[in-house]
Amino acid sequence: MKCDRCENIAGYSRKYSGENLCSSCFSSTIIQKAARTISKYNMIRNGDMIGVAVSGGKDSLSLLHVLNKISYTHNFKLKAITVDEGIPGYRDEALTIVNDFCTNLGVEHTVYSYKELFDTTLEQALERRYNEKISSCSICGILRRRAIDFGAKDLGVDVVATGHNLDDVLQTFIINLLSGDTSKIGWMGPDTSGNRTRKIKPFCEIYENEIVFYAFTNDIPFQSEECPHMNEGIRTEIRNFLNSLENDHSGIKNNMYKSIMKISSTLKDANNKQWKVCLQCGNQCTGEICSVCNTLVNLRANQP
Ligand SMILES: [Zn+2]
Ligand SMILES: [Zn+2]
């Protein structure tokens, strides 16, 4: 089968649009799509220093690859931030991959470890879990957010970019929906306001399987080993459920994404007045202390 855009042989069929694309035209559509998302939400401003949170997985390495390409024609610079959770046997492979990848692109790369920042590894933190209902991923996510915030300040970046894709956004929405936390749904839209370090997700309108193909077709050497805690949360079940829906009804994820953005902005306006600033860290939250600081306080209190 021939590519819809050139004379090459097509290697990717985009089911929801009916396009057949060769590897190089496919990659161009991903770069263009990310660039469109960036400009639509005004994610990057002239002269910005962007800290890309790079875990070593396909999403974050592809993001660094794509942003690096876009940076050739735009006025912004990149630095890479990696968080070392201290998960035995898992993180080392990724650190090597990220280091080599950044060296090849000529991007400065800095690692921040839980051990250094919080005086605990993830495994130690999980042992002093104060509430059995909290999943490993949510504790890890909270520590990671704080580590990235620290790295962003330390490196003096204006924006933090993460590799979250459209599927991640849908999964998070359903998790928030199922947990009854509507304030979090109000924060799901692009956060590009305020004086804080902006957080952006340039892949938020791109399907996860397209990022996988982008990484594959561009020979991006992402980490093969999955996080050992990956299947503990409900996220995997939701991911499989959404994939099976998309399989039978192509384009359904795009529709759901649009609905979420509308719901999120409505809730954001409605919740606006309830927003406070965390007394400990200055991030926006609904109570006196944000969930990140709250978790850290509880973990410290449980220290043996
Ligand atoms: Zn082509
Ligand atoms: Zn806080």
C-alpha cells in the first residue's frame, strides 16, 4: 500500500482518520500535532527554558526527540530532568538509556533521587505506608511531582514538559471520576497560567499507540522493563477497557478527550473561588496543605 502523502510504502494505518502513512510522513504528523497542541494552548513562550521530565520510557524520550526537532525552528531551549525513585533493578537501565540519548542530542541531563531529596527510596516509603488504600503509584507520583518541582527550580527552567499522552489523560479522568474527586477534574486542562513553573503536556492530544510507533520507527531506545508496581493500581484495568472500546469504535478516545476538556474548564471556573495556596510549598490546592505536602508529612511521621 502506498503512503497517502508521498511515493513511499505505507507502514502505519491511522484507523480513526483512514490515513495510510509511510514512516517519515507519520513522524511529521506527530511533530506537527505536538506543535499545534503547543501553540493552541500557548504552552511555550519565546525564549523559554524547558525542563523535560525524562523517565526513560517511550513517551518521555519521544517527547524529548520531538521537542528537540521543534526547537530547530523555534526560540526555546531544553534541559532533561530524570527522577531516580530507587526501585531496585528497574531504574538503572533507564538512567543509562536517558544519559546516552541526551548526550546524542546535546541536551544537558540532571538526575534527582528520592534518596537525596526525601532521605527515602520508594521501597522504604512504601514500607511505611500509613494507609493501605494508597497505591504505590500514587505515593510514587506524589514524590515524583515534588522531585520534578525541585529540579525545575534548581535548573531555573520556565516550563516543565511531561510525556503524558491522550490515553493518560483519559485514564486520569476516569480515576478521578471513580474516586469522587471533582476538584482534580477541574485541574485537568492545560495549566499555563500564573507565575509558578508552568506544566505542559505537548502529547496530550496524541494516542499512546502512535507514540509507541513513533519511538519504534525513529529507533528511540526506550526502557523495556516495566515498573514492578505497574499492575497494582486500577489504571491498567481502565487502560485495557479504553483500548477495547477504541478497537471497536475508532476515534472514541478523541471524542472523550474533547468532552473532558469541556467538563474540566467548566469545573475549573466553578471551583476557582475555592483555590488556596499551600502553606508549605505554595502550590495551588483546596485545603491548607496540598496533597503532596500532606503525604510527605505522613510518611515522615511513620518513619521508624
Ligand atoms: Zn509518505
Ligand atoms: Zn504543598
